[in-house]
Amino acid sequence: MSRSSAPAPAAIEARGWGWRHASRLRPAVEKLDLRIHPGERVLLLGPSGAGKSTLLHALAGVHGGDDEGEEYGELMVDGVAPSAARGRAGLVLQDPDSQVILARVGDDVAFGCENLGVPRDEIWPRVRRALADVGLELPLEHPSSALSGGQKQRLALAGAIAMRPGLLLLDEPTANLDPDGVREVRDAVGRVLERTRATLVVVEHRVDVWVDLVERVVVLGRDGRLIADGTPGVVLVEQRRELLDAGVWVPGVPLPGAVAFDVTGQATAATESGSAGRSAIEHALTARGLAIGRRANAVVQRGLELDVAAGASTVITGPNGVGKSTLALTAGGLLRPLEGRVEASAALASGLKREPIAWRSRELLTRIGTVFQEPEHQFVASTVEGELAVGLRALRLDDVAIAARVHELLERLRLDHLARANPFTLSGGEKRRLSVAAVLATRPSVLILDEPTFGQDRSTWIELTALLRELVDDGLALVSVTHDAAFIARLGDERIVLAASTAREFA
Amino acid sequence: MSAETYSVPQAAARLRFIDRVNPVSRLAAAMLLTTPLLLTVDWVSAATALVIQLVLFALAGVTLPTLLRRAWPILIAAPVAGVSMLLYGQPSGEEYWTFWLARITDGSIELAVAVTVRVLAIGLPAVLLFMHVDPTELADGLAQVWHLPSRFVLGALAGARLVGLFIEDWQAMSLSRRARGIGDHGTVRRFATMAFALLVLAIRRGSKLATAMEARGFGSEVPRTWARESRVGWPDLVLVVLAVTIAAVSIASAVWAGTFHAVWS
């Protein structure tokens, strides 16, 4: 296909530009002066709330009218307002599930072309080309719901580039993906840029993913003003302190703490108490001949063995879709094993039946706590302090004891200034901290976490892993489902690798 | 049209003729066929329609197993509706059995038969005509053939896809309530917290989807083109004519047999 499929790359210019969301007092972006030349590749960094997404949405022309917010100054793509340059910018967002528009892969990619009024005869060649560019060589009628997270993001990218934009805008496109998905998407973007030479603006906390692809780094401060602009080599060194404080994962900066790790995820040192405690203590949870699945007729794994030691941290890893979360929910006494059984130690059961699934909801609280992958799935109260008190009230503790424990957790997880806020309104990092704190409130002996560090910034990551290490060293049995190599290095005392329908256990 | 035109493969195409009819024409046929049947409550018109329908569907390739698999809710609902008519329908003629409010009479027996057959005559074509209808094709038809506003049609189509995500949300939330220690009592309260959370998630997902659609130029001023052409042709006309004919024949036969009994009289 040799027709001129690459449009001219777009230029961006902001002159004293700002934006205030209708529901906020303070502008998200303020007095921004920025010029991006055609074909430049820019990484946009800054703390959460610095207005990075706001800028991207404005460049894509999806901010809507005056009812959504107030605009100051000028923002132009190729010299005109972005809303008047529909189709010049292609935007890919963070959440893979909320971006799939139509049921079939081909139709989904064609959607943007249809809206731009591209003639039918031209649409399908564009669709095929875009799918090939992102490396998604599937039949056009393949169901879009049957894609992995990385594939869905590449589908969204294909949908954007089929519109032949001169400007590609990526808003944390890999934050919700496992390492394979991250690589897939990054490589696809690289290929697309190689061919189209489009201008790129990408927002991402994980700098290492994009640093080789970009030539310029722009940093916005907490107040929405520009604080640094230059080549990655200069900005990442000069602004290191600010970026680290903002939770950005600056490449090459070691994580604080006793355990060193390398990128292969091998722990180079095991903690003393972890290994010493293990041999002496009975396993808190064991499972033999376990078959798991969410429904009786949908077994995802069979013949699993599991030993969860007190005072040790166990990580469960493996590719998407092999049943890691299902295993965690089954071990946590929330899903019934389809075959075999999960057994608690006599100490953990303390008078109850040995199988956690037979316990009452209230009896689980002090024994096994489970933190869900999506914090919103487990929020039940209308305030942060109410959320922390839910389990304590279920245990029928007196008000004084509840208040004391809630206060302690609020301080420990730096949520005290948010005590009366609604859990649903918190930021991603705050939601994660609250979801962990709410489960820790009742001091369970076993803690099960599903992807605890997914999409978290560096600050939350450091805080969370330090807390977990401390709890494990004090005797907690921790089980975490994770893809995060750094997390595995720090907390992978025991490792279970789930493969497609067989399981191996690592000592 | 060029060689690049994208044809949707009919993986589950097992019906002769009907599969070649545009989904919107099937919708029209179902409405034209069943609306007149709602106007009268007699057994002759319903039985006539049902017999013709069964013959035609059999010719189109609907086998008994297919019928049972697809239409079982209606096959259950029809006799249930019939039995309630049998016991509580307007009594008239000879009385055979009575118990408190329930009375089986000549009149209620006739009504029971009429209602059972009628539920089948209305339900079966609705189910069988919409076998294998792809929502995307239906939306294409509604927008291109019936010229309903594309914003509304495509918004509904994309939004409907979120239902699957909401079901997953709901399941995860049910499990989490047990983990949080509030799974033992207070079903109503628990349901309320889940309903609220689902609402929040639904609004959030919906607005993200809207942003994603807008970013792809949805809702712009440019006239939209359609990657998939939705067409109607002679099979559509035949199906609609058939539907009208069946309705007319069944009503006429009821009038001829003297059993026509309008619902409003």
C-alpha cells in the first residue's frame, strides 16, 4: 500500500493557556507556554493533579464546552483550536476496558474513520493497515471482548491511527497492563511513529517505558505550571528530587530499603526473620489437589498445591488469565474450591471448622483479609473513617476501641487529612492505601492482596512495600498476586508461578 | 462498492431466507405480525397464525431441537398463562370444578386455550426472527435504513457493551462484602451499598467511554460515513408481506368463524 498514508505531523502551541474544571476552584493547568514542533516526541511528567490529562484532553479537543470548565489563553494544534481540528489528534486513554467501542475488532478500528466521513472504500484498507501497524493481526470479525489488556490498548491505538492523525496523545496507556502488555504497546507505538513520524505527547509515571522513544521531557508542577523542559538526559537529572517527590519512577534511582533487586526480579538478599520464622511455624493455610474456578463448570486450574507460611510473604505470578485472582479468592475463603480443599491451621481456625469457606463473614475478619484489585469493589462506607471502621463494627468492638484503631490507621497510612472524604473521590494511590488499611484494621493473621502495586506511583509503592515487609516480619502470612518485578524482589520469600492449567511451586 | 467491502461472516447461519433479511426488516415483520394478534382474544386467529408460522419456520430450517433451545421460556410461559386463565378466567357456561376463587367453566376453558395459543403465536416469531441478530447489524440498520439519529443508536450500542463489565463489578463486590465482614446479615443494606458503588462505577465507565468515542470524532459536525452498508432488498419485502398476510389471514379466519372477540369489547 503505497498511497500517501502518513499525514503531516502536527505542531502544538500554548500561549498562557489554562483550564479550570467547572467543579474546582483552582485551575488544573495555569499560564502554560509551550511549543511542540511537528514530529517531536514529548514525555509529559508531573505529580497527580498537575493537569497532565487535562492538557492531553484539551489537545484532543474532547473538553467540551463552557459547562465543563473555563479556558484561559490560547491552545492551538496547527494554528487552530483543537476542537476545530478534529481528526488531527488521536488519543489513547489509560483504561483498556472503557475504550473498546464496538463488538468486533474491525468495526472498532473503523469507528473513527466513519465519524470523520472517510469514504467506505477507503476505510477497510486503513483498518487493515492500522491493525498491521500495531501488530494486531487478527480477523476483522474477532470479538473485541476476547482481547487481553495489551491487545485492547493496541486496538485503541489502531483506532486512533486509522484516523491518520498528525498528533498522537497517550494518557498513561500502559498503567493498567502487565509487563508483556507494556512491551506490546510500547513497541507498537514505536513502529507507528517510525512510519508516520507523527508528533507524540505521552503521559506516564513509568519513565523507563518511554525514555528511549522520546526526545524531550516536559514537567508540570503540582500547581499546574510548567517547571522543567528539556532533553531526558538533562531533565531527569536536574529535576530528580522533584520528580521523585511527585511519585514519578525515574529510571536508575534505587528504591530505598534493605533488599536490593535487579530487573530480572531475583531477590539478592532474603530477610532474616522471613527465613528463620518459616521452619518453626506451621503453615497458616494449605491446599491440596485444589481445582479453582468462578463457576462449577469453569475450572481454570486443577491439582494445585499451596502452602502459606506465617511470617513469610508468598507471591503468585504468571500470565494473564491463568487464574491467579481466582486462586487468591479461593485461598481467602471467598470462593468455594471446585475440587480438593483449602485448610487453615488449627491456630488460625481457632475453634472453627478447618475450611475458610465454611466460616462466617465476620469470622474471616481476624483470620484472613483480602484486598481486591479494584479498591472501589470493596468500598462500603461513605467516609474514609467509616470505611476503616466497617470491620471493627462487625466485630462489635466498643466505640472507644474503634476510634483508637481508626485514628492509628489514618496516621499510619497518611489518610488523616481525608478522614471525612468519600472513598470514591480519592486519588488512585489514596484508594489503594485505604483499601489495604481497611482490611488491616481487624488485624487478620493472613493477608491476601490482588495486584497491590498496579498503576501505583513510586511514593505509594515504597510506602506500601515497607509496611507489608514490616507486617510480615511481625508474623503476618502474606499472599500477593503480582506482575511487579520489584515487588517480587522485595516480597517474594516464596514464589508460586501459575502456568496455563498446570502449576509449579517454587521453594 | 469495491472488493474491500467487509462482509460479516454468518458463523451461526442456519436459517434459510431469514438470515438474508436485514434485522430492521425482521423487527418490522415481528411488529406487523404480532400487533393485530394483540387486538383479539380468540383461539381461531391465534391457532391459524401459529400453524402458518410453524410451517414457514420449519421451511426456513428451524428444527424441533432449535425450537426447544431457543424458545423454551415461551413454551413454559404459554401453558402457565393458560392455567391461570383456566382457573380465574371470566366464568361462563357449564361449571366443572370450583374452589374458593377458582372456577373452571366452559368459558374459562376456551379462554385458557385461546391465551396459550396466543402467547405462542406472538412469542415464537419474536424469538425466532431475532435468532442470530447481531446488535451491530441491527444498529447499522436502524441508522442507515430507518434513519434514526446515529448519535443515539451508536451511543446505545456502545453503552450496551458495558453491561458485561457491570456484571463482573457486581460479582467482585458480592465477594468483597463477605471479605469485609458484612456478608452475614443486612442483605438490604448490603444491596444498597453495592447498588451505589455500581452506579458510581457505571457513571465513571460511561464517561470514559464517551471521551474515547469523542476522541474518535464521534458527535462532530462532519457527516458520518458507514463502513458496513446496511441494505434492504426483495427478501426484506417478502418477509414483511408474509407477516402482514399471516396477520390478515388469521384475523379474517376468526371473523369468518365468528370467534373474533376484540379486547376492548
